[in-house]
Amino acid sequence: MITKDTLQFLEDLKNNNNREWFQANQDRYEHYKTDYRDTVDEFLAEMKPLDDTLEQLEFKDCSYRINRDIRFSKDKTPYKTHMGIWMCEGKKNTNMAGYYVHIENGTAFAGGGLYFPEAADLKKVRREIDGFYEELEAIVAEPEFKKIYGGFEKGEGMVLKSAPKDFDKDHPAIEFLKFKSFLATTQISNKELLSKDFVKDTSKKLIVLKPLIEFLNRALTTEG
């Protein structure tokens, strides 16, 4: 489970994101790593019986190094200040849709889907929507999906202003076809993060996304 010490470590790291501070707080980092591994293992224990495509996953497949890749970034701070957990049918660096948990003081969330797929994959998803949009409509209309997630995220750059190329603006699924990223998320409070039932309760929310993830992964893996 997540502890107050882990959240405080991440918050302090955000305010002291440099190598000197990090090296001076290696004992706290070791505690953080233990929490990280334990939390991932708890999620896998909860999620694998609910989604058998996750059966092969281990800690290394779902976790991330704390070091940021700053080679092509304007932000040169060296360390991530959140804990990320990614669970999908493939490995974490594949293009498959999956489940994600973001653990950060005050801004935690859980959700899943497909984040800004490359052009070829986006084309596959749109083709699937074109042929089976009624199925997608039913998925996002499910009461639990609507209650927990509302709908897809509509952040900056996630939705086209007009119909994508090759699709008519009057297509019955045009609002889905405009999406460039297919994500559904729900916020998690610090109180929920620190609850003994955090993993179990969050897993119940994540599994609501299973039909969406299956739809997206079918699109990505169908030849044609």
C-alpha cells in the first residue's frame, strides 16, 4: 500500500529536483522503491484474475525508472515526481491499450485506454470505429463507465476540430472519429491513496475499462 512517507518523498523531490538532494535522501528512496514494488504486486494480484491478458506481467513490465529522459526535453529536471503503474497485454513500451495508475501528492488518477497512438495505429482505431461504432457507443454508455469516467479525456490536442481525412462530417460516429487519443480517467484523492483498500477499490474502477481496452486492442491487432 501507499504510505504517507512515499507521498512526502515525491513532494519533497518535486521541490528539490536535483542530484545533490536525491543522493542525500537515498534511504527515503529505498523506502519508496519498496512501496512501489509492493503496490505493483498488489495491483497485479487484483487485476490478473479479472483480465487474463495481464497474466504474464511482472513488476518490471509495469514500472518505470525514476530518472527522466531529458535528452529532447526543455525540462531538465532529472527525476520523475510521481509513481506510474502501467498494465497492458504487451510490455510497457508497446503500442497496446491498457490500464494506468498515476500516484502523486494531490493529483493522483487512474484510468486507461490508448495515449496518442502513432498515425498507422490511429488509422486502425478509426477503421474499427467506422465499422463497429455502435459497440463503442454501448461501451461508453454503460452506467458504471459513465459514473466513474464520464467519457473520453478532451485535453489539449486530443480532439480534432473537424472530421479527419477520409471521413464525412456527417458520419454517425464523427465525435469518436475526431479523437486522436482515447483515454478515460478518474481522480484519486490522497485519502483514497492512503486507504488500506486503495488497490482493491481502484482495481474495481479499472476493470470497468476492460471492454474499451479490448475494443482498442482488437483494432490494433486486426490485419487489413
